Amino acid sequence: MSELVIKDLHVSVEGKEILKGIDLTLRQGETHALMGRNGSGKSTLASTLLGHPNYTVTQGEVALDGEDILALGTDQRARAGLFLAFQYPSSVPGVSTFNFLRTAYNAVHPVAPGQKPMAVREFRKMLAEKRAVLKMDEDFLKRYLNDGFSGGEKKKAEILAMAVLAPKFAILDETDSGLDVDALESVGKSVNAMRDAVKADLGDASIVVCNAVNQYQWTSVLAQPVADFESQWRTCTVHAVLMAKAFIPGMVPRKHGRFIAINTECTMQCHPNQGAYVSGKRGMDGVMRVLAREVGEHQITVNQVAPGWMISDKYRGTADEIQPEYAKNVALKRRGYDQDVANAVSFLASDLAAFISGCYLPVTGGHVMPTV
């Protein structure tokens, strides 16, 4: 049985230490789920294991079946039995998915001198078996790799590659991001299950605060993959809709309720490279304003809190806490704290805000100011 052992792993990016002594042992056949807030180093660990050049190992060991892999190149690590499914797979126009998979298979499974690689017919047969499990038709293989793929199709392509290469250890970096619309039904069931658990323990909810966002690489609208726009729509807009559908019906008979969504100052700024994020949060803003009008007759208020770049646990006590370039454009000449956001939410949830609905409340210290 193969074993991947990580000991006291320290990793830095551009001089900043991200991983600070990771210890983890994985045995073939086991499933491990790594959880943590954004920026905690999950993707850093995944990329480091496959040898991404932007990540520098400053201390520690990583051994696969007793062999140190840190000195190996990415291709050598793949041949040794590691596989990484990317959070944001790249598009490769001009290279069909079939040719990519066959080339990758031959590279990871080299044949002995004098032998021939798997014949195309045999490879197609093996690929057909893998496709059937994922319910992918053959035309999918003719398309250029990830070019124009939806978020869900990209994830399926990654899983298909994993099935074809058959690694000893597969590292899946947030395979749930960018799911297709077909997957939203299962997400909705999860939200309803959460609602039922809350109701069983506490009764019908009177106050609901929702916040979600999927991290991605910011770039221009023209360069941003369509899948990123889709993922932001799902995590910002659809997430709020699912929460509203799950919890507001329980508020209606009692003629009382508070629904508060967390937005962002970015929806007012519309800065370059924020297109996908802004599209998701602006979509949520529109839905929340419509919802406020629809449920207002039941004395249910719907509001939004829009924080600026706040200081949270991620930045508190670090060199990144002050950010003078950002603070100088804030009317109060400083950054706010997560507690400031909590205070705004507490106000909108209280009886003091009983006659406030449809509000978009910036908590930015005057960094953005709605116009009249």
C-alpha cells in the first residue's frame, strides 16, 4: 500500500510564509478533507505537492513510498503517482481533450524500451468506460481542452483525467467550485437540510444572515473565463435565493423576520479586474431589492450590509493590517474591523430597524458613499 508522508512542511510565497509546519500522512485508499478559511493555505499545499515553481519549500519533507519528492520535477511527481485537479483549470485552444488525455497517459505511463504505447483503439475503449461513469458523450473529447467549457464541464474533465491516469494519490482543489446548474438541486437540498436542523433545535428562524463567495483569480472581463462569472453568480446570487426560499416561508405566518445579505463596496466601485465578482454581488443586490418588495407585506425586512476591505483574523496583528494606500482614500483615514460589520448586522436585525427594508448599507468608513 502506497503512503504519502508530509513532515513539518513550511512553504513561502514571495517571501511570505503560508504553511507553517504541516504534518500529514495519507495511505492509498483513504479520503482526507482539508478545511479552512480562504487564504489558510489549502491550495498552497496542493500546488506545493505537485512542484509549482511559485511556492518555495523552506523546511520539511514530503515522501512518497519512502522517496523524497521535493527534489523531483512536476512530471516526475506525476509519474510517481500524484495527480492534482486544479481549482481553475486552464483552457488550451487547439488541443483536443482526447489528444491531451492520450499524451498525458503516455507521459505518466511510459513503456519499456522496444515496446509500443497503448494503441489508439485500446485507449478509446478505456476512455469510453471512464466517460460512461461520468455520463460524458464522445463529442466532449473532440472539443479543445477546457475552451468554452462551463464550470461543471471543466470539473468533469479534471475527474476524467484523474480516472484515466489512475494515480496513487489524487489531490482535488475545490472540485465543488463552478458547478453546473444541474448540481444546484443537490445544493438546495443541503440548504433545506440545514433549515430543518435549525428548526428542530431552535424553531423557525426569525433572523437569517447569508454570505458566500468563491475565490478566483481576478483579471479583465475579456480575459476572465466564463466559468468564473458562473461561479460568482452561483455563490453570490443563487446562494442568497436558496437561503431565502428555505427560511422566509417560515417567517410569513408569524408576520416577522429579518433577512440580511452581505454584499461588498465593490458593487459601487466597479474597478478593473472585478467584473466577475461585481456581477455576482450586483445580481444579489437586484434580487434582494425585489425580495424586499415581495415580502414586505408580511413585515419581513430584507437588507444588505456592504463592507469595505475590513481587518479580520487574516490580517489582524500582521504587516498587512494597516494598508496605508487603501486607508488614505477612506474618509475616516483608517480601515474598519470585522466587528464593525457585525454591529451593522446586529442593528438591521434588531427592532430599531423594523421600518428599514431594501437598504444597501456600506460599512466602509466613507470609502464609498451612495448618492441621492
